[in-house]
Amino acid sequence: MRIYLALLVLFMPVFLAAQVDITQQVIPGRSNSAQQQQKPYVIVISADGFRYDLADKYNATHLQQLRSSGVAAKALIPSYPSLTFPNHYTLVTGLYPSHHGLVDNSFYDKKRDESYRLGNRKAVEDSSWYGGTPLWVLAEQQQMVSASFYWVGSEAAIKGIRPTYYYRYNDSIDIDTRIQDVKNWLTQPEDKRPHLITFYMSEVDHAEHMNGPDSKQTEEAVHFIDESIAKMVRMTDSLKLPVNYIFLADHGMLTADTLNLMPKPAALDTTKFKVPDGDVLVHLYAYNEKDIQPTYEALKKEAVDYDVYLAREVPARWHYGAADDRYQRIGDILLVPHSPKSFSFRKRRPLLGKHGFDNAIPDMQATFYAWGPAFKKQVQIDAFENVNVYPLVAYILGLHITEKIDGELKVLQPILK
């Protein structure tokens, strides 16, 4: 038995690595129409957690130079809640989370009697959770080939469509291999070449969570992103293609209060409410509607360092109340901590960096830089909401937006030549 256990421990990492799907997925039979072959290229890069000030805080020299040759926003304002899955999907749909359906990283749908969790691959790949029309779906519908090196929603066949080239999310592919794949895509024959590429990088977010945004590890992660972007730009420059870059993030990050974690409120009876995992936003879904009002009133009396909202009372500026909740996935009651505090209903190691708080807090706000032949040079703009990225990308690629969205082209049209 001891020998067996020793062998299991020794070979478990190899076994787990073997389970990771690192193969590129390619949808056969796709091609650019003759019209789409004449279009420019857009590469949208998300550096998860890259707060609005990190390039200057840690002297990311390549990004500083690239933004000076194009456009830099004071900040990119995430949608509420300032979490990864809701905002990545907002960026590619132009819809607030309450309108596209991913209202949190983890949430419950009463009508389906099912839960969505970012760590549940079955849910992540189930297209029925996703509303709106992602940019790659819009492109493919109009005979423009697209590619994605990770992005929320890209692994699901939304409206029956995935990007022509895509990967299932994993942490096993090194950055040089990923950049080489982008080069391979851009050197395909013109009818097979993607004009829209989404590209996701997680390093800064991971470093901030584990070590805090002011840590040496976060500085190193910022420099890794900086060097990686420089490599990619040098590669695309060598191809002599009209490539436009948009470098952005889903949210910022703040230093969390790990000493004063808030326990489950005494007034919350979990036999009466379903409570998905959450620490900076907690949804309470009532099993019986009659329990909502008395629990709300009891929580309000008890609340210290957090706000309690009925779904119909959520601040209008968040676009997150009952009136906005198209898929009825927002909790009947919401518990919203005052930053930098958070809840801890379960025993786990507290994270030193957190996000998900009010999107008006500066530390929750993200980066937006853009450069390339479509953009004016040496332009600085005020902070703007991230729903406006979608119509910008669609316009550059000449794609016709086919449904009502929350973003408006007029917000960012002045940055275009």
C-alpha cells in the first residue's frame, strides 16, 4: 500500500497534465468572403486584473511607448460586479452583465434550478447560459474568420458558433508558443486568416490575488505582460499587415482587508436561501418568497460594513437591479461589502488582492490602450464604460451589429482616424 501511495503521489502531476487539453480546436469549412479579406485586423488582448495605473506604477516601458503611438484612456470602467467572467463577456457583447446573463462568476438560475460556476467546465461550455452575440459570432455570421486564445464564452457554441480557431482554457501553454500560434493564424492563406483575434493573459490577476497589487510578484507579472506584448507587436510588424491592437483589462484590484473578514450574518438562514459562493458580492435566492422581506429587514438591522439590497433597490448606475435582470439570475437579496472588507462564509486562505467591488472605486478600474492604423496618435481620453468596446471593434472590422446593445459607437469614434 505504501509503495502504491508513493507512486500515486509521484505520478499524479503527470496524470493531471495528461488530462489538460492543449490542442488547438479548428472548425472546418470556414473561410473569409472576398469582401472580408480586404478588412483590417484587430487583436484584443485582455491582461486580467491590469489596473488602470499599473503600466506607470511598474514602469512597463513597452506599453508606455505603444500607448503614446495611439490612444490611452484615463481608465476603463468595468461593469458591476467588477469580476472576471461578467466583464470579459461584457467586453465582447457590448451588454451589461444583467443583460447578457453572466451576472457573477458563480450564480443560480431559479427557472433552470441550476448553478453556473466559472470552475464548472460543463456549465462554461453550455451555450444556453450566454446571451448576446459575441464579437467572434458576429464575425463568423458575416463570413469573417475569427480566432481566440482563451476568452470567456469562446468555448461554448453560442448561437451555434465558436471561433474558427480556439483553445479550451488551460495554463499549460507557454507565451512563446501562444504568440507563434497568432503568427501561424496571420500567415494562413487570406481566405483562412482570422481578422479578429481575442487573447487572454492571467498572470497579473493571479499575482495580485496571491500577493497583493503592491507586491514584487505583481511587478514581475506586469513586466511579463509588457515583454509579451512587445514580442507580439514585433511579430505582427514583421508581417506588414494592418493590425490594430486593443490592450485592456476586465477590472482592477485593491489590497484586501484579510484581518477583519466578515462571517455569515446571523440573520441569514441558509435553509431558506440558496447562497452561491461569493465574498465581495453575495446573492441570496429565496426558496420561498415569503422569507424575502423579513430576512431583508433583519439583515438591514444587523449590517455593519456592508449594504443590503432587495433586487429592486440596487443603485441604478450599476444596471444590476430587478428591472435589468433579463434572465432572472440576480439574487432576491444582495449583500455588498464596503471595500476593502469581504465576507468569508467558508474556511479558506484569504486572498491579499480582491476585486468585484463598486465599479466607481478607482482601484476597480482597468486599463485601455489602443494603437494601429485605425487609431489616432498621442490621444488621451477620459474614463469610459467597457460596454463601448464592442461597437468600436465592430466598426473597425466593418461588421454590422445585428441586435440592440448597451454600448454606443459615439463614445469612442473620436479616437479613430
